[in-house]
Amino acid sequence: MWDWTFTFEILPVLARAAIMTVEATALGFVIAATLGLVLASIRLAFPAAGVVVTIFVELIRSTPLLIQIFFLYFVLPKAGIVLDAFTAGVAAIGIHYAAYCSEVYRAGFENVPRGQWEASIALNLSPWNTFKDIILPQALPPVVPALGNYLIALFKETPLLSAIAVLELMQTAKNIGSETFRYTEPVTLVGVFFLVMSLVSAGIIRMLESWLQRR
Amino acid sequence: MWIRMLAVMLAATLLLIALLSANPEYRLFMPGLLEGAVLTVEITLLGAVLAVFMALVAALAKLYGPLPIRWLSTTYIEIFRGTSALVQLFWLYFVLPQFGVFLDAFLVAVLALGLNIGAYGAEVVRGAIISVARGQWEAAIALNMSKAQMLRRIILPQAFTAMIPPWGNLFIELVKSTSLVSLITLADLTFKAQQMNQSTLKTVPVFTLVLLLYLAISLTVTIGMRLLEQRASKGLTRARVA
């Protein structure tokens, strides 16, 4: 039923694939965090453009990530933009979570008291300086835990990349399965890996949260 | 205000689907995609029922069960929230047969997605129950109600209102995660799209239609939940005034 020799045999292969998974997570989250901030800032700076951002966010949130990955991978080449599987996948995940992150940042901006804006006007700071030096440093720390939750969610979506044959953890497990006809060990190991990583990162986020609160 | 904007978006989406289907290049794919959409909706509905049931059971067990049951429900919640839905689907579909349990793909899809969303829902339900004011419990004790009566008549109806918005988000998650079932050979919307894409290479029409169909399903769910929310909170205001 459960073969330990086979388990140790496939462990190094899966470990290498795990690095790919972590890479995809890190890159995807960088895109999500920055693009999300840009979207939220656009909404803050130009209320008129806010409607467009709202519709964009609603569109992204309402359609499955898997379809969005396929869209970037299969449809963009028709428009002359050819991305390799890894880039397309990471971009899709990044843009998908940017929509969620922009809502988080928005909550952060709304939490900054109005008086801070007014005081900055009184001090004759330019809007850009107000945003950069006054608002952002106050808006960001409270939303770190929420961003952390999306980091974990994003991490758990990376197996979707296996659908466009990115050699991450899930795809490697599937390959091992189809070569050896043993799915039990690889798929279970992938599950254990995700569980452990999620629990560890949840713990780190909780620590970060309490550290930010104490500060 | 929000509902109206969402309704306009839904109308625009449906109109766009109708307009595109007038084009023969797009109409060709509509029957197959609609067939897939029906399966997607079926899995969503059954998954939602299972998720709500599991969430209620797990939340109540975690809050009021004896210690072993409390551990069991915590384990369920952490395992299903801690691993990705795709891994859970694969595990139920490929690994369970090794232990002699054979489930057909449709059952696996409903089970995996329902259990997955149910684990998230359990935390939503738990949070909503905890957020009911303490005084309500004390008043129910003063009225000499049994614990089951308190939950059923006093606490859950109030928690219900607080639960609706997060459940709305979870149902959208559920709609979207049904696209994963295409990877265990179920012919849902995504599966049909991939199949058509591979056989005809008409990528643009296929994926445009699929995106619009998912959008229509999700928007319908969102609007439904917003209406339910409006309705439930209206009752609450009246109750408070009276």
C-alpha cells in the first residue's frame, strides 16, 4: 500500500519541483502586491477611474483562475504575444491576486484618518509627498496580515500551473504517477508539503502580526 | 446601488453572449459549452449544500462538542484549509482507489469541493456565532431555554445575518473552483473549452465565451447573495425597532 523505498526515491525529485513552486509563489506575489497597490492608488487618486478599476476587479474575481491561465497561455499568442508556460502562469496568478490585494490596500487607505490628509495640506506637502511619506507608512502595516493570507491562498493555487505543464510540484507528482502507476505516494507527499508550508507560513504571519501590534 | 451596478454588468454579459452567438464562428461552440455550464452549475449547487452542512456541523462541533470531537473538527478544518483544492481532488480521485474505495468523478468533485469550502465556511459560521452579543445568551438562560433551543431560536438566526456576506464570497470561490474538476476528466465548462480548443484551435472564440459564461454564473450568485443579505438585514432592523 505505502512503499517507503519508493517514497525516498521520489523525494529528491519532488524537492526540486518544490523549489519551482516556491519561485512561482514568490514572483506571483510580487506582481500581486505591486499591481494591487497601483490599482488601489489609481482608485484613490482618480475617483473617476475608480469605476473602471472596480469593474476590472469584479471581472477578475468572478472568473476562475484556471480559465485566466488558459487565456494568457492560449489566447495572447493569437495577438502576437507569446509567453512561455511559466511566465504566463505566474502573470495570471499575479494579476488574479492583484485584484484581491487592491481591495486590501483600499481598506488600508480608508483606515487612515481624514485629518492626516488635511494636516498634510496645511503643511503644504504635495499630494505625491503626502501619499508617499504620510499615508502609505500608516496604511500598510495594518493590512500586512490580510496580505499574508492572500500569500498563502496564492501559494495553494500554484498547482494550477500544472494544467499548462509548468514543472511544479503537482505536475511532477502527476508525471511520476503516470510513469510508475503509483499515485499514492507522490500525491500524498504533495498534500503534506502544502499542509506543512501553509501551517508554517500561517505561524510566521501570526508572529509578524503580533510584532506589528506591539510596535 | 451596488446591486444595480452588478445587475447592469450581468445584463451586459448576457447581451454580449447573445450578440456573439449570432456570429456563426461563435454559435458553433455554444451547445457544447452550455452542456458544460449545466454540469458546472450542478456541481456548484450540490457542493454548496454539502459545504453549508459541513460548515454548520464542524463549527458547532468545534464550539460545543466534547474534546475528542472538537479535535476531530479542528483537524478537518486545518487539513482542508491547509492543502490546495486541486491536491484534494487528485487525492480522492487517484489515491483512494488504492485503498479500495472507488468513487466516480462526479461524486469526487462534489465531495472534494464541498468539503474544501465547508472547512472555510466552518470558520465563518464559528465567527458569526461568537459575534452574537453575550447578553443574548444570558437572556436565553434567564428564559430557561435548553442549549439546543437557545442555538436554534436565538443565536443561529442572528448569526445567520452576519454569515451571508462571507458565504457569498465562498460561493463565488466554489463556482470558480469547479473549473478544477476538468482535471479529473469531468466534462464541465472548462473541460469542454479545452476539448474544443484542442480539436478546432479556435482559441479566441472558445475562451471568450467561457469567460463570459463563468462571469454570468458568478454575477448571478453575487446578486442573489446581495438580495438575501438585504432581505435578512431588513428583518433585523424591524426586529430591533420593535
